[in-house]
Amino acid sequence: MVKETGFYDTLGVKPNATPDELKKAYRKLALKYHPDKNPTEGEKFKQISQAYEVLSDAKKREVYDRGGEKAIKEGGTGGGGGGGGGFTSPMDIFDLFFGGGSRMHRERKGKNIVHQITVTLEDLYNGATRKLSVQKNCICERCEGRGSRKGAAQMCMSCHGTGVQVRMHQLLPGMVQQVSTVCHNCQGQGQRISQKDRCKTCGGRKIMCQKKILEVHIDKGMKDGQKIVFHGEGDQEPGLEPGDIIIVLDQQEHAVFTRRGEDLLMSMELQLVEALCGFKRPVQTLDSRTLLVTSHPGKLIKPGDTKCVLNEGMPMYRRPFEKGRLIIHFSVVFPPANFLPKHKLKELERYLPGKIDTEQTDTMDEDLYIYADLEDCDLESRRRHRHQYYYMDEDDYASTGGVQCHTS
């Protein structure tokens, strides 16, 4: 039992969720509440990131399950990267999850753009091509990212070209705190451009917003959550390497098949006569072929049996001619009560295996038996009924008699 479920509730998963389920939940929520898409949901994005940071780490998750959020904040992680129970920056977690790399590497790169596209199981089986329209920042071609005519920009004297202003705050006698903030005069640019010298195309911003159409090729065998990266196609900034556009595949649920690795799983319901005497059932594949699933007469299918068809599962990524298995779980539907008259049942009994030998009841005295008829059993109803009863100990009963002391 876990002490509290707050982090699990934030991600919308159960306390016994697997690492893959945690990843899928974080991916969907992080993309939905990212500040770029929902500027007003910064706090929600932070909560999602903190929950995933803890639950995706086996040691931190164990501490959280045992002591809750309080144990995490008190540093019960055994000296992890957070130090004293602190949390990593939500943007760092997002960038690392979606392939943004380390912080030092990101400082030399423009911003990555992450998009999620919905695909069907058929798309992942057969391969597909999607066109995606994206908006991204590009360096202004007219001023070549200077924001003004050549030589017109002047160094900001407030920050001396650094884009950052440093202030010192005295906390106590002999104790000083250094605080760095973005320079308000140049907005962190490190230089100032007069209004008359600004580029007429970009207005001095150095970048322009442009629309681009990308062709996204979904290869056979790709998986739910897999990333397709367009290197250098992300946002551009002067003096930085362009960022990447990262496409994340989000697979829809299929009406018939469930994917498990390279295998496809499905359920098939048989009538009793099919389970006993054999059957032929057509199954439509994801590439529109028809498989005739066959069980030959004499081969019994029992309720709960699992069979497979080789080489009819998902194609393997980058090895599309190799496929997994089609795994079929069988259930057997029995006929309704009294589906045959009694004399027909006797006739059917002759073709079925003999009953298990027990004591010869026909030759025994009926007085030796207590007949026990079978009835339908509703376990849920009985459980609900049982909760309506309560029991009382001896101490719960009020005393109504006995000797009483009288004081005057």
C-alpha cells in the first residue's frame, strides 16, 4: 500500500503503473500543458514534471510510496541528484525526455519544437506519410540576424553587452547575496538599436516567424511514443545552432488488435460445437488480407486457451519482412440451459467421455443422502449483503441490572 497517491493522480495512473505507463502519461500531459501551448498552465506543467521525476526513479518512487511527498521534500532519496529533496527544472525534464540533451548543449542550440501526431495501428503496420504544418522562428534574411543595418547596433551600457544585470543584496552584516536578472534596457540582447536603424522586415527582433510543411515518414514497425527527429529544423536564433523538430507518435486504440512488442493480440469467442468439432474463422489483417484461422476436427479448444499464428504479428522496425506472432485468446460460449430435451441429452451423453466413477448411487439407500441442488451464485450481491451486518462485543451491551451503589 502506498501512503498517498497525489503524484499518481497528477499523472492519471494507478499506484501499480509500469514505467511504460508512466512515460506515456507524462508524454501526453507534458505536451498538453507545455507553457508554449498553454501559457496559463505553468503550475500544472510544474506539478506534472515533479510527479514524473519522482515516479520514474525507482529509489525516489519507493521513498514516496513509503512516506509520501513529505519524505521526498525532506531529502529521503538517499542523496539523489535533487539534493535535499529538491526538484529538477520542469523544462530540463521535458527537454531530456524528448531528446533535448544536456543543459550545456542546449545553450548552444536554438529551441526544440515538439509535436504529437495521432496514428493508427494500420499506419504503424503498413507505414504512412503525413504532412505537418509547423510555425518556427527563422533568422531574418534581410538583416542576416543583426536586427539593424550593419554597424548600427551599439553595446548596451547598462549590462556592458552581457545581457544580464548583477545586483548585490545584503542579507545580514557580512552576508551578501548576488542576484542576476535579464537586463531590462536591452531585453537580454546585450546591444541597443535605435528606432530609425531597426530592420524594416523584422522590426529589430532579428528573427521572423515562418510556416513550413514537413513530410513525416512513419516506417513500418514504429511504436507508440517513438520520436521522429528533424535535425536543425527547429527555431533559429542568431549565434546559436538551430534546434530540432521532434515528432512524437501517439497510437490510437484498435477495435480488434492490441500490440505487445512485435506481437498482435486478439480475442476470439467460439461456440461449444466449434471448440469440440473444429472451425474456420476469417480474420481481417491490418493490411487488408484475410486469414482463415482453422482448428481441425479432433483438436479441442478449451476455455482460456491461447494459440498463435506465426509471422502474422507486427513487422519489425527496420526489418519489415520479419514479423511477430498473432496471438489469439479463446473463450467458449456454452449453450443455454435446457437447450436439449432430456432424451436427447441421454443420446448426447453416449458420444462424450464417460462420467467419473463414484460410488454406485443407484444401489444405495436414499436415506443415506442429503440432496444438494445447485443454484446460481451472485458473489457481489452476497458481499454487499454481508456489509449490512454488524457485530457487538459484550462491552457494547448496556447494563440493565445488577447491584448499584447508593451514596447519600
